[in-house]
Amino acid sequence: MQTKLTLRLEDHVIEQAKQYAAQAGKSVSQIVTDYFKLLAAHQAAPETPPPPITRSLRGLLRGCDLDEQDYRRFLEEKHR
């Protein structure tokens, strides 16, 4: 069953949505539907595996003697 939904958006956002939909060969309604389905799927399975670059960095600093204070000192020196 389909039901009508009214959204209040800024004019420029609507224009961007229309342009995006046209480039994708879909209607704005279909784009919104796809997005809501994506959100629902993400909530149902939030534990998606991290991207390969993130997986490659995991554990990289294991065994280092760095803590939050070291990081704060680094940032303070960096932004002087």
C-alpha cells in the first residue's frame, strides 16, 4: 500500500534532489524510499564490517605506550 507523505524542505534541497533523481533515472519518491530502506537496514544490522582501510589499521598501535594525555599534548603543540 502506498501513502502520500508531505515533506517541507528548502527550495535548493528540492532542486538538488530532483537533479540527483534525474541523473539516477529515478523519481524523487523512489530516492526517498531507497534512503528510508537503507536507514532501516542499517538499524537492523548496525554491525556491518568496516571498510578494508579501517580493517588494515586496526591494532596498528597495539603495544604502544600512548594515552589520551599524549594525544592532547600533540594537539596543543600542533596548534600553537
